[in-house]
Amino acid sequence: MKKFVLALGAVAAFAAAANAQTVVTDTDGNGTYSVEELTAAYPDMTAELFTTIDANADGAVDADELMAAQEAGTIAG
């Protein structure tokens, strides 16, 4: 029984991790995300990836651009 409980706990932890969402914080409160803010949430963020996500090339990523990148699989959701 103890092994079953441990196995069930491991499966539950794995499922929770798989469903976890990355939280991006707008630290300066301007309503968009800078490369620094996205790098804090996504440590593998590069300038090139940021440029790809910034669809309108305004130098910032808004909520729609972030969602589009997540839905496209460009970055994790």
C-alpha cells in the first residue's frame, strides 16, 4: 500500500508540473512585457526569440502577442 501511495503522489506531482503555467510579471506596470521581464519568466529567452514574439515590432510584447507565442508553441504556456 505504501508503494502505491508513493507512486500516486509521483504521478500527481508530474501532472501538476505538466499543467503549470509560466507566470510573466509586468514589473514596470506599463501593460506590456520587455525582454527583461520575459527573460525572468523564460530563462532561455534570446533577443532573436523576443523579436519573433514581438509581432508588431514595437519593442514590447503585449498580452495578445504573448498568448499567440504560447499557442504556437514558440514558448511554453
